[in-house]
Amino acid sequence: MQSERTPRQGGEFESRGGRGNPGRLEALVAKLRDLNKSTVCFEADQMVLEEGERNEFVYVILEGEVAMLKRGDRGSVMEVDHFGPGDLLGLTSFWTKQPSFLASRALTQVRCLRIEANDMERLVHRDPGFGRTIHQLFISNLSNRYRRMIGLNVRVAELSQALKDEHQQLKAAMSELEETRNQLVHKEKLATLGQLLAGIAHEINNPCAALSHGVTRLREGLVSAFTSGKNAEMLHDEAQMLLAGLDAPYRSADEKRSRMEELLERYPRMKRSLARRLARLDESVFARLELEEKGTAGPRQIESIEARIEFYEIGAYLRSVDLSSERIQKLVQSLKNYNKPDQEAWENCDLGEELRDTLVVLNNRLKHYDLVVDMEPVPPFRGIGSELNQVWTNLLVNATQATEPGGRIEVKLRASGKWIEVTIADSGSGIDPAFFEKIFELNFTTKKTKTDFGLGLGLSIAKEIVEKHGGRIHAENGPLGGAVFTVRLPS
């Protein structure tokens, strides 16, 4: 790091230090020559003064350039200033009797006068005018140095501010680069997830279709075997039980438990195992067993009742398998529709169907909540379905994370003038008002614990996708608590 050097000027004493006071320098030189003081010379790169050493002289530069050097804390040596003809070297250390603060090295061949302390004292004692001259010269040099120091400080301040501005720009660029990187990583994950979902859905779909087809054929075959030919008369009661089982309504575990307790109260002598099986039956089927007359029946009659129940259960199991395979097929179709990795083009989207697919995919999370879905018919929306599904997913996942199990989550879809509105609300703790301006910022998250951790990407990505589709996303707290996110897309 070197300062700009001032070219050597014409004339023996015309310089930064001597300019404006050549008479003083000439008087000084004349006095020194009266003492038979000759000049001393230094070759280029030769040290004139060493940093930290005591100095007994003042050097008046007559010709040449001298660099002023300072050693840093880490041992590096920097050029902090340079002097030329008319400048004084060693002035501060000579005057204060302190070790030299800087080092001086000749940049070119240097010729200067060297003043010793004894000579200075004799000249000042013998000629008061000389004392005034030397003091004025010293002050002039010190003043010049002070001006240069102020200039350097101003320059350093300007460079520091420029460096600070560049640092802020670099920080902003790094933040933007990190945001771009996170988005690229996220998109890559989505693309990989889409490919995996498509592959898994295809693998599940084939055996599921075979299972559904097999159940249908088995159901048709059993019904035909029980209701055609001679079997129709012989197995009439069994056929009726089988058909009733094939149409068996769904009953929750609580409902079946309640019915079993009622049966045990009505028939105190009934075994719990039989009551448990009877609790699954529909009332019309239950009446066919004529338990009122056979409540005290013997073992053979009980066996007959249990045998007839088995035909009902066979039908109920077939219906359960049929419903399960149908549910799996719907789930597979939802998985296929959800990401659509090979369909990134803009197309007409059925937002209601897209939302339903997302609800199916997230069913494992949402089943722990009171889910309220209110979707009105809306016109088709032109967009990228897989990206919009990511918006619904992020908002629904946020709702489940902010709401305790058993809480309420509402999903609404409606047309409102020139907009299509999707509202996702929860009954959680709501949004801290201090965070309203930050929740859509990249990397902002309130989840910091090991068990509740977030990267702060979900809402930022949702906002980016919504704006990409010409829409807006808004967050607020509901009147009864909880957060409400509203996505408005142009219809």
C-alpha cells in the first residue's frame, strides 16, 4: 500500500516543506555551513531511520524521495507517506526524545543536511533569530504533515464507507444467491418427488386394479352361487345374509361398542363374543335372527345363528375389501394428479379437484383434525397445477403445525367477482402481529426447536408461486383466533 508520490520539483529548496518559506531553509543551510556541516547521502533502498530506535538527528532533504514505513501488528510493512526536498526527517523523535515512530527508506538517491542536537542548541543560543526560523520551519513541516494526515483520514473514511457499501451489496447478492439456490434445491426435490410419486402410483395401481377386479368377480360369483338354481331355495336365508353384508353400512368403533353394550343388557346370558359380532349387523338383518324367541336357545340353535352371521360377515368383508381397493385407487389417482412431473406447461386447472387431491395426499396429517371443506363451483383457472398444489400443501401443513390435534381446519373455495379465492383457516394460536411483515420472507421461521424445525421456505415459495400466477396471498388472524390465509387468483 503506497501513497501517491509528488514529483521532485526544480530548485534546491522548492518542495512541500520548503515551498513558501525558501528563505528560512536558505538561512538554515547557511548557518549549518558556517559550522562546516556537509551533506550526507543515502542510496536507493537504504534505511535512513529505523522504527523503534532512538534518533539524535534531524534530516533536511535537499534532493531525492524518502518513503515513510510502518510495521503492522501482524508484521507486515506498509508505506504510509513519502517526503521530498524541503521536508524534515526525524523531527518528532528528535524533538520528543522518543524512539522513532516510523521508519524511513530512500526511494531514490537522497542528499540531505543532518543537524545534531548540540549544533541546534549552539545556533539557537548564539542567534535568537535562527531559533525563530527553525521553530517556524518545524511548525511548517508539522502543519504539512497534519494536513496530509487529515487528508489520509478523509480518504480512509471514504474507502471505509465504500467498502461498507460494497459489503452490503455483496451481502444482498449472497442473500439473493442463497434464495435462488434454495429455490433450485426445492424445485429439484419437487421434481424428484414427482417422479417417485408417479413411479409408486404406477406400481400400486396395477395390483390394486387386480384386487378390485378380483373382488368384483368374487362378489358376483358368490351372489350367483347362492341365488341361482336349487341353491336359491336351500340357501335362501344365507343368501339374504350375504346380500345384506355386501350392502353393510360403515359403523365406527364407538358405535359398535355402544350396540354391544345394549345387546348384553337386553340378553344377559349372551356371550360377549356373540354380542360383538351381532353389534355389526343392521337392524333389519338383526330382526331376521329372531333373538327374542331364541334368547334362551340351546347350543345347536346358537350355532345356527352364528353360521348365518358368518354369511353376513363374508359379505361385509368383501364390501370392506371393495371399498378399500376403491379408496386406494382414488389415492393413487390423487398422487398422479398431485405433482404431474411431466406437465409443467400452463393448462386449465380445476381448482376444486386440485384441492381435493391435496386433501387426499395429506389425509394422514389431516385425519387428526376437524376438517371442514366448503368448495363452490369456480371457473377453470389457467396455471401450473403441480405448483398450485405446492401452495395448498404448504398452507395446510402450516395449519396442522399451528393447531393442536382435535382443532379445526377450514378449506373454502369460492368465486368473488374477478377473483377466485381459496381460504385456509385454523383454530391455532394465530400469528404474532410482530411477524406479519416477515412471514413471507425467505428463511424466516418461528420453528427453532429440535422437534419443531423449519427452514422458512414454505410461505416464501407459496407467495412466489401465487404472484407468478398473477395472484396475491394475504395472512391475518381470524376473529375467533387462529390464522387465516387467503389466496386470490384472477378468474
